[in-house]
Amino acid sequence: MTSKKTTPLYQAKSIKKYFPVTGGILRRTIGQVKALDGVDLDIYRGETISVIGESGCGKTTLGRMLAVLQKPTDGELTFDFGDGLQDVAHLDRGEELAFRKKVQMIFQDPYTSFNPRQRVGVAMDEVLQVHGVKDPEERFSRIKEACEMVNMRVEYLQRYPHEFSGGQRQRLAIARCLAVKPELIIADEIVSALDVSIQAQIVNLLRKIQKETGLSFVFITHDVAVARYVGHRIAVMYLGSVVEILPAEALPENAEHPYTIALLSAVPDMNLQGKKKQIALQGEVPSPIDAPSGCAFSTRCPYVMDICKTTRPTLRIAADGKAGHQVACHLETPPTGE
Ligand SMILES: Nc1ncnc2c1ncn2[C@@H]1O[C@H](COP(=O)(O)OP(=O)(O)OP(=O)(O)O)[C@@H](O)[C@H]1O
Ligand SMILES: [Mg+2]
């Protein structure tokens, strides 16, 4: 992977997304939910980035920003269509369609993404028509190829969405994306609603597709073990920002941000016990309406210093110096957690 890392396919710089909070009979704006408060993320060709973090930290909002389903309040989103990075946050309709062909998003609940009154084959065909594939034979061959990639029989395309199990529907949602031939797929908690054996099936399928096609993925999950299994790199989010990005193989030993270590300490699989590197999380996640100034984690961090309360740390190269490992923390020496 690292050899391909020259210029990113997609770059998010200082992305902010604030939602207004209204109150009173006049519905005046009385505050802002800072769902994203300055996220930086580079996505390279052929890599899967897993995004992890507690509920409400902004994972879905980040996914929606990257798919440009909503516009960021501030920040830059640039995508490489072939001749360098280009702004995608302000596209006209034609350019937007070209972007949607390159970047596809899959959601947790495929029930809502398929029209219940439409046969799935027809739904897939429509998507390709929207993307300008005029030849019906070409559309059919693309759909067939995509179905083969997700191990679905082409005859199933005659069925309606309710005739499939949750796992099958999710495979169809993946096939629908693949038929468009995108360069990046953003998958938001796509296995969370499935039972464990089906989860494993879909996760293995995604890994296989990634290897075969060389597509880039952003894989959003709250399951650290799945994130590590699927992703080449892991982005750890806390209260609207990315606090650490690290190669999957660096987990759990090389985690440097106190929040990442705390998150891993809560996962028995990560087996940090032997390494004595554990942090127990204290207190509650602050409200994104009233996030701490300085480091967002400062109110809960056992290593908090004065600077953490006033100055927000930005992502820098991690102390272990590993390629692709960045951390946003004022601590010069990573905590041992002992
Ligand atoms: N449309 C909206 N209006 C107001 N607030 C919103 C909106 N969408 C998200 N938020 C808030 O933004 C924050 C981040 O939400 P988001 O859904 O991105 O979190 P998440 O990490 O995906 O959580 P989960 O793991 O539960 O899916 C939350 O505090 C949420 O309440
Ligand atoms: Mg979410």
C-alpha cells in the first residue's frame, strides 16, 4: 500500500460541520452542535481506512461530508478525478454526477436504500442509467459482474427487496455500488445490524473485493476488531475530530493517543493487559454543543496538561515514526498507561 502513497485520491482538510440548535418560540439559534470540528483525512488509492469512535463522535457526519451528501460548514474537500486534486464541495450538477460515479456510499440499513416496490435488478439498472450507461447489454453485463463479485445469483435480481435476508440485501447494496465502477466506497456501519456469522461473511467479502479491485474504502464501524481486520489504516475519532491515524498492524501496541489506548482497553480482544498499557475512561463524553476548548479529550484525559486545556493539538507524526501514523496530542512521550 505504502508504495502507492504519493498523492491522495481524496483529501479532507479542516472539515467542520455545525448543526444549529434552536430554542424558544421564535426558534432562534441558541447554539451549535459541532458534529465535526476540524477533521483532516487523506485517502489513498487502494486503501481501506476504518473510522472508529464512540456513538455520536461524528463518524456518519464525516461519511456524509466525504460523499458530499451534505456540505461542510467550513473546510476543503478535494478529489482527484485524474488530473490532480479538485474542489468537490461546490460542484455544479454535471460535475456532481461525475463525482457520484466515483464516490458511492452504503448505509447501515439497506431496507431504506432499496425501493420496496421495485425489483432489485430494475433498481440497479436505473442507477446505471442515471450514470449514463446507455447500452442495456452493457448495463446487464455490469450488474451480472457485480452480482458475481458479491456471490449473488443473477436470477435473484427478479426479486423484491423484502424477499432477501439482511445480509443478502447488504450484498446487493454493495453490488449496486460496484456496478457503477466507483473509485471509493464509503460504508457506514454496514455490518452492525447483522448477526455475527453474517457480519464475518460480509467483512470477508469486502476484503476480497478490495484486493481484487484495488478500490478505496472508508469503513465506518464502532467495532475495533472489525476495523483492524478490514482496514489498512485506522482513524480514531473523538468528539468531532480525528485524534489518531495509525496503520492497522500498529494496533494495539503502538497506539499513542490516550483516547485510543482507553478505547482499546475496553476491548478484551485487543489484549493490552499483557502490555500493561491500559487507560480506564473516566466521566462522560462532553456534549458536542459545549465541547471543551483546547483538546476535546482534555476533560477526561489522565495525562492532561495546562496546554491541553487551551490549545487544540493538530495531527503530527507519531513518536514511533511509522509511516502513516499520526497523532493529535501534546504529550511528547506517549503514555505507557501503567
Ligand atoms: N442533522 C443533524 N442535526 C443536528 N445534529 C446532528 C445532525 N446529525 C448529526 N447530529 C449530531 O452530530 C453528532 C455526530 O453525529 P453522528 O451521527 O455523525 O455520530 P456517529 O459517530 O455516526 O454516531 P453513531 O455511532 O451513533 O452512529 C451527534 O451529536 C449528533 O447528535
Ligand atoms: Mg453513525
